[in-house]
Amino acid sequence: VQLVESGGGLVQPGGSLRLSCAASGFTFSSYAMSWYRQAPGKERELVAAISSAGVGINYVDSVKGRFTISRDNAKNTVYLEMNGLKPEDTAVYYCKALRLDSWGQGTQVTVSS
């Protein structure tokens, strides 16, 4: 299992970023996928999840209305569109297949003026 996150960076409050996660080594279309984040000194938290077919979607309350998770099963890729970013969104973001115990290296998102 390999998960490679990309798209992070430094952005001002109110800005946007689109994260991507390229997956390989398993049947991507058969697994629900998720995005987690971990801020300095805090536990890793589940941010968003999407079912294998992309029909069922859930978000943590703090990002509802601002973040959108999506997937392209033809490209084995899951995305996280982040709008209206706030300083408290600063964290390392990871993608994960919900039933597999593998993590990528993560991508850093920093929201600061």
C-alpha cells in the first residue's frame, strides 16, 4: 500500500488549497478513503471520509461548508478541496484507506498571514 499526498503549502487566512492523494498497491475503488490531520501537540483527527463509490461523505463539524472531499476511481486519487482556510486548519494532512493500516508521509498546510 502506498499513499502519496501533495498540494499543501502556505496560504493566507481565507485562502484555498486542493490536496491530492495518489494511492497504489490495493484495489482503490473497493475502499472508503479519508483525510486526517495532525496539528502540533494535538492528536490526529479525522477530517473527512468518502465511501468507495463516492456517495457517502462525512466531515468533522469544524470543516463543514468549507472543505470538500472527492475521489476519482479511474485515477486512484482522493482529493480535499479546502476553502475559507483558518489558522486553526494548520496541520499535516494525511490520507488513509479506512480499513487499511497504512499512512502516507503527509502534506503540510500552514495558514498564516
